[in-house]
Amino acid sequence: MKKRKWTDEEIESFHQEHGVVSHFFYFNRADTNILVPRKIIGLGRGLTFNWANPITWVVMAGVIGLLIWINLFK
């Protein structure tokens, strides 16, 4: 399957096929989206990261690095 951005309907179908765990940790190598929609039980809809996308890991490393830097030099 070629990598491409998935539609909201395709992502919802992926969630239904893979159970509740995929609502918390979305990991889909065929989807190039960084942020994907998800349902939050009791709250409606929200966003989650696609952990199969390398950019997600760069963003999270940057956030963690920034938090460490702020904590060290406050």
C-alpha cells in the first residue's frame, strides 16, 4: 500500500477494525498524517499522533528537550 494522507472516514474505519487501543496510540505506516482525529469517551472528539510517522518522534523529542532545557535553566 502506497503512503498517503488518509481521510477521516478511513481513519475511523481503522479505529473500528483495531479496537479501543488504537484510540490512544494510533500507529499506521500507510498513513502520512501526523495528527489524526480520535473519539474521546465522554468528551467527544480530539486529536492524537500517528506514531508511525517519523516527524511525530522529532516533534516529541523537541518538546521533551524543551521541557528539560526549561527545567535546567529556570
